[in-house]
Amino acid sequence: MVSGPSSPARRALLAGAALCCAGREAQAADTWPRSVVDALGRRLRLAAPPQRIVAIFPSNIEIVFALGLEARVAAIGGRVRYPEAALAKPSVGGALGYSPEALAALKPDLIVLTPSHGSALGLVEPFERAGVAVLVLAHPDLAAVRRNIDLVGRATGCEAAAAALLARFDGALAAIRQAWQGRPQPSVYLETAAAARGAYQTVGRGHYADDALACAGGRNVFTDLAGAQQVSAEAVLLRDPEVIVSLQAVPRPAEEIAARPGWSRLRAVREGRVVVLPRSHFLIPGPRQAEAVLAYARALHPQAFGAAA
């Protein structure tokens, strides 16, 4: 498997979901109405398979499209770049907020959103009062990503498509683990952003990227922290990682990281184990996390996986 825009991993992960969903939807029809419980513990009652879905937040959009629901998506919301088909859908807002009026005009029968943005969470109560099902998903870790795929599958009547997608997801992770089993697990500093004046962003335990590093055969040097965190250069120097993986919107030469004041002392720099990867899907907690794990594994275990992605 290789990562990238046209990777076999991505095609294997997503191929056939639409056909699977279409072929099984009639079979699930006699189970309606049905109830599902979302991340906030709210019980949603769905009278029939939703036909006008609004998905807000990139990870939720990726899940909905991966389940083959493109034809039922009325609109999207958030800073979306993938999949390409989603870009043709109407938008109900993004970083500056969401428009309840624009959303209501679309007459949705299911809204899928995430509480990461308060403005999106503010849509729950008014649409709930209006009788529209609002499914709230949370994604703190990889286990939650799996639960979200299953939950959206049940809420839309695409259980078979969700099961097939999860089987591919689990199979990809199992193959990655198998490839590095028996090898030492290097310590790794994952840099998710670099701010001015020596402030850096990383992740700790309870974050899907921390789980992804573990699946890839690495030991996160900041796993004692919780969730997304800002750390200092001094903290990185103190942890002295064996590998540095830097996620960058526009990848720049690894030498720029090595040139930071004092960083030449780090083992990762001395041994030439600084890897720069494009941020893209690495920080989107959706089905493409399997590809992120593969890229991390290649950076951590090049002998087992070949050159770093």
C-alpha cells in the first residue's frame, strides 16, 4: 500500500461502499422507525432512511461520502477539501459560523455535526425543536472514529456499507501492525503545528493521532499529556525523540527543523530521522486515518515499509 491522492489504500478503503449501501438499503427498510444514541447521549428517532443529509465538519463529510451517500447529501459545512465530489455541494458555513436560515431552506431530515465548533453545536437545539434529527459525533480517539462510522451507518440505513468500510479499515491497521511487529518501537515527537517564538503543537493520550502513532509502531514522547497540547522547544529537547514527524500544510525541507536553535542536539536530527508530511488528512479523524497510520509507520520503520511517504 502507498499513500497519496490516488493510493491503492484509499481506493481499497472506499471502493464499493455506494454499491453496498444501495444493495442492502431495501433489506433494512423493515427496521424503521429506529433510534440511535449520539455522542452527547441524546436518543434520536428516525422514521425512515434520511434523504436530505447535511454533514458539517470534514471528518463527518468523509464518513458520509465513504458510505456511498453522496446522492443524499443536500449540503456540507466546514473547511472541506475532500472528497472532490463534496466540493460541488452547497455550503451552509464554515470557520466564521453556520447559517441556520440557509440550512433550514434545504429542508434536511438529518444533520450530522461535531461539537468541535460552538457555532455548529448551536444548531442542535433549534433544529431539534423543529423536529429535524441532529446526530452529534465526537472523535477523541481512533475507537471513536470506528464508532462514528458505525453510528452514521445505522442512522442512514447503510449498516452493511459501514461494516464493509470498518472491515477494510481494521484490515489495513492489522496489516500495518503485522509489518512492524518484533521491531523496536522508536520514540517520536509528532509536531502538528509550529508557531512563532518557539511554541509547538503536538498531541498526547486520548487523541486519535496518539493512537495512530501507536498503531504505526511508535512511542509518543508526549503521551503523558492529554489531547492537543502546546509545548516548548525545551520540552522537546528534554524528551529527545528518536524520530520527529512534522505535519505541515505546505511541506518545507526537514533541514529547517534541524536548524532550529539547539535542535541539532536531538537524536532524531543527529541520525537524520526528521520526516515532514503534508497535513492533509492526518488531522481529520475519518476513514483516511488508516492512510495516516501507514505514513507514520513508513517514517518510523522504513526497513519494514520502504521509503517514508
